[in-house]
Amino acid sequence: MRNQNSRLRLYPAVCAAAMLLCCTGCGGADSSSTESSAAENGLKTVSAEGVDAGCADCIKAYFEAIEAKDYEAYVKTIYPPYKETYDKLLNEKGDKPEDDFAELCTRFDEDGYESWHLTDLTLSYYEKEDTGIDKFFDRYVQGGVFDAQFVTDCKADAAEIHDVIFTLSALYKGDAEPVTVVDGAGILAVKNKEGWFVFG
């Protein structure tokens, strides 16, 4: 029987697992409502009430890259300074970024099921603002992913930073209905002059 409470690993292993569920964030001035449909191999429905359309599109592309096991598409969604710092951390441990991504792509795999397909994604900004992002960054610093200077540089670079709360559903081959595989977790989204990116 499938574990409907399985969680996708969104943050580095060096950080405590609780960090994913404790992330808090801040809001931004520009937001909109997004309802979109994707191709057959993409997310069927994205509901992003109050979330900037560009932010929603980036997160959607992130999950679709994971489903498609498309490393190049995945890289395009990741905040470049974060990717550089995290890749350096992996290399120091003797790991390859491509292998880490391949592991990420298996997080929804369940015994007895040949395949799965992501179907629905619901997004919203975290309600609490101001101190939330600082708490999020503090966990990364404490986990050794980056240092305080990275946080300063990221905030200076960002036009907007949000902790986006998401719920994600998947349909497993052979099942009649999708099940929720992530419920109310957070992912950090950053907007700079290049566009929207995530910490993933």
C-alpha cells in the first residue's frame, strides 16, 4: 500500500528534515491569480491564488523537470548563487549534482508501482511575513549550506523573496485517482532581474 504521507526532499540533506515543514516567508507587492493547464506529461492543474504568475510558473517548471527527470530544465529553475553554493557542497562530499538530482527524482517512487504522474499543484504565500525569511535562512546557515554573507548578498540581489506553501498530488499507474504526496510544505522563491527562481 502506498504511503500517502511521503514527502519530496526539497532541501539539502545536511539540513534537518524539520526545516522543510517549518519554513516561513514574507510577501511581496505584486501578485495575481493563476489557473493553468499543462501538456499531457506536465502538471494538469496549477492553482495559485494570490501568487505572482511568474513565481507560479517557475515552481510548476521545477516539479515538471523532476517528473521528466530533466536535469537541464531543473537547473533553469534554481537560483544560480544557491546552485553554485550547493554544488560546491556536494563536490566537497564527493557527490555529483546530477546524481543528487537523480535521487530527488525518485522521491515519489513507491513499491508496487511502476510509475507516477504529477497532477495538481496548489500554491499560496505563507501568511506570516517579516521575520519568517530570516528564520528560513538561519536554518540554512546552521546546516552549513551557506554562510551569513550569502544571505546578505541574496537579499541585496532579490526584488522579492517568498516562502511559497504548496500541496502536490500524483497519480500512480494503476490507480483510479490521484493522491496527495506533499501537503502544506514550503519552498523558497526568489525574484531578481533575471526572473523567478527557487531554492530546490
